[in-house]
Amino acid sequence: MMPPSPYIEARNGGYYVAGTRIGLDVVVHEFRDGEVAESIFEAYPSIGSLAKVYGAITFILEHPEEIESYLAEQGRRFEEIKARYPLTQDMIERFQRATMERLVKPV
């Protein structure tokens, strides 16, 4: 279980930026991919404020073991869901296109 934070809340078996539907794992992955707080906020304005993004990043940096454990559990859940509900080839292709478009985003 994660320690309490004004920036992160537990809900529906997951962790989210407080008051949003943005998963903590989204912020973790963006930050680890080299995105700065300002670009994360720009990509996810529903977070509500740049301060909340910085708060979430601070939480991530202060609790590395808990974050790794959470990401591992999320990964296990994802694999279970994939096994139970395999994607169609069309869905896989759409996901790959979206991923490539994200990687080639304009600067």
C-alpha cells in the first residue's frame, strides 16, 4: 500500500493523480520517458495544475520501491486481461499506429 499523499489517491484497485482519472502509472511512464512536468501537464491538462504534476513526480521520486511494486502489479493485471480478452488484429494495428504517432510527435 502506498503512503498517503495529497497528490495521489487510491481508487478502484489503482492509484491516480488526486481528483482525476489520470493513473499514477501514466505519470510514471511519461516522467521516466524524459518528459518534464510542464509537458506532462500540457498532455494531461485534466490533472488540474502544474503543482499537482510536480506533487505526483515528488511522490514517485520519494517512494521508488512502492512505485516499482505497483507497476509490477499493474503489469501482472494487464497480462491477465490480455490473456482473458485477446486483441483482434485490427485493434493491434490501431494501437501500433497510435504508438508510432506518439513517438513521432512534432516538436
